[in-house]
Amino acid sequence: MKTIRKSSGMTFFVLKTGLTCCFLLLLNAVLVQMCCVVLRDFAPDIFSDPRVIQAALFFGPIMLIFIEFWIYDRRVDSRSRTAGTKN
């Protein structure tokens, strides 16, 4: 009879991180698209070029994911420091 090895939880972590990235990418793509539509009215000289819009729609959501994870890491780090100083 085969013994079943218990998972270390790493698979769940990778799955959770991947799903979070996919969700944030979709959310950020919608936000960047809305910003491009609004900015097209305020800065028509810049956002009339399709290359600028395409670059914003490609790099915008990716940059937002890095910023969101950076903010999350900063919050977790600050909470761990305050929890460590209470002891």
C-alpha cells in the first residue's frame, strides 16, 4: 500500500499567489483602460498616438501589480515589527 505524502503547503501558496496576480492583472487592466479614456479628453495631444495608448495598456497593469505587492510587503513588514516590539 502506498503512503500518501503530506504537502508542505507550498503548492497552495503558489496557487494562491498566481490567482491573486491574475485577479490583480484583470482589475488593473480595467483601471488603466478607464484612465486612458479619461486622459484622452484631458491630454489629446499625448493620447491620440496609438503607440502611447498601447504602451500604457501593456505596462500600466504590470507596474501596478509591482506597486501593489510592494505596498502589501511594506504593510506586512511594519505589522511584524510592531508585533515584535510589544513583547
